[in-house]
Amino acid sequence: MDIPSFITSYGGPGGIVAVIVWLYSSERRHNVERRDELRKDIEREQADNDRLRASLKSKRAALAEKDVELGKRNARIAELEDLVRRLRNGEDV
């Protein structure tokens, strides 16, 4: 039932009080619905954040592994360069 028909049906001070009560209850209902929507949005955002954090963690771990591998390769290259330098200088190997 809408407000004008309610006032027409129950006019007078009682109708006005009823309209105020109706407005208050509809506002509360709207606030409850809005809080539920916000709660769902927050939960969805938290799930997205958790998923992104897990992805970032795995990518950082993979990057750390690659960094270790690169360090090993660089050390091996340095050893080989030292060997080549010693061979060119006629040093014992």
C-alpha cells in the first residue's frame, strides 16, 4: 500500500502516525538490506584479496627460485671466466 492511499483510507492524526511508522520501518528494512549488501561486498573483496595474496606469494617464491638459479649461473660463469683468464696467462689449472 502506498502512502497517499493509506492517508486517504486512514486519514487524520492516526494516519499520519501510521505513515511515520511505515516510513521508519521501511527505512530500517532498507538499512538492513544495505548492510547485508555491504557485508557481502566486503566478504567478496576479502576473498579476492586472499586470492591475490596467494598468487603474489607463489609468484614471489618462483621469482626467488629464479634468483637463486641466476646466482648459481653467475657464479659458474665467473668460475669459467677465471679459468679462461688463467689459461690465457699460462697459469696452471
